Amino acid sequence: MSRFKCYMNNQRLKIAIVIGSTRPGRNGEAVSRWVYEMANSRGDAEYEMVDIKDYSLPLLDEPIPPSMGQYSKEHTKIWSAKIDSFDAYVFVTPEYNHGIPGALKNAIDFLFKEWNNKVAGFVSYGSAGGVRAVEQLRLVMAEVKVATVRAQVQLSIYTDFENFSIFKPHNIHEKSINTMLDELVTWAGAMKSLRSS
């Protein structure tokens, strides 16, 4: 399957780049824009930035478990429609206290079937490259039936951010992001085929 032409049933793959932090002054917006620009230049899928901050999700407030798909809150229905529209996801996440941000975990927990039989890749950042956050996120993804690609992008708060705040990624990351996206697009096509069978 060509990374430049990936169509299933004459429909282009749609991939979300999810900003996983809602913290004021977060680095996630700059990192996500970088991911989006690199991904969009490839021409192999339709990429869209999705900022969980824009959905104002409270702590999970649905009375019925998400696996039942019976949503009573308007914010859940809007979030559901957005997430359901994608074939794959790139999660851009910082590492907070050796884990993922609570807002990202909460956003994932709102839904279930919308995630099923899709695929995710990861771009993480932090003092240790965000690797421990991604380790946790892989476990969460498995529970909502999302496959994850092996390749990931690890950004250091020390070497990829000037004064810990101005994003200036090292050129070496261009190769790792393209490797991750190659895997993501290939798997996304396969999973889309599975969902339509």
C-alpha cells in the first residue's frame, strides 16, 4: 500500500492529531502544529488537528458506561461525532508525573465504540522524552480496542525546546515522525478494511 495514495472504498483516510494537554502555556500546540505540517505535506491522508480543550469535557459525567453508546450529554455527542469520523489518531502528549495528562485520559474514557478497531501513533515530550506517558497510553488504547504502531517520536524538553518553552525540534525527529506515520497509514488502511467487512 503506497503511503502517498491510501484510499479504501474511494474514501481517503482521515487521521486526527490530538493535542493531549489543556494546561495553560502548554507546549502541545506548537508540537501538534509541527506534526500537522509534516504529516500534511506527505499527501497520503487527510490530517486534522483536534484539541481536546475545544470540547470543554467535564470529568466523565455520563450515567451509562460508554460501551453502551447511550449518551445523554450534548458535549459527549459532539465529541463522539468528531472522534468517530477518523480512521486513526496521532496523540501528542506530554508526560506529567510519569503519566499522561488527566484531561487526555478523561477524553478517551468518554467513548468506547468510536475508538474500536482503529490505530494510534504517538508523539511525546518531557524530561525523559515522554516515554512513560506513552507506555501508559498504549495500555489505555488496548482497552478501547485501538492498535498502536511501534514507532514513536520522543521529544526532550531539554534539547528540543529553548528555555523549556520555545519548540525547536532537532532535525533527527523528521525521520522518526515519517517512520511513525508510514506505519500509521498502513495500519489505518488495514483496520478500515476490517471495519467495513
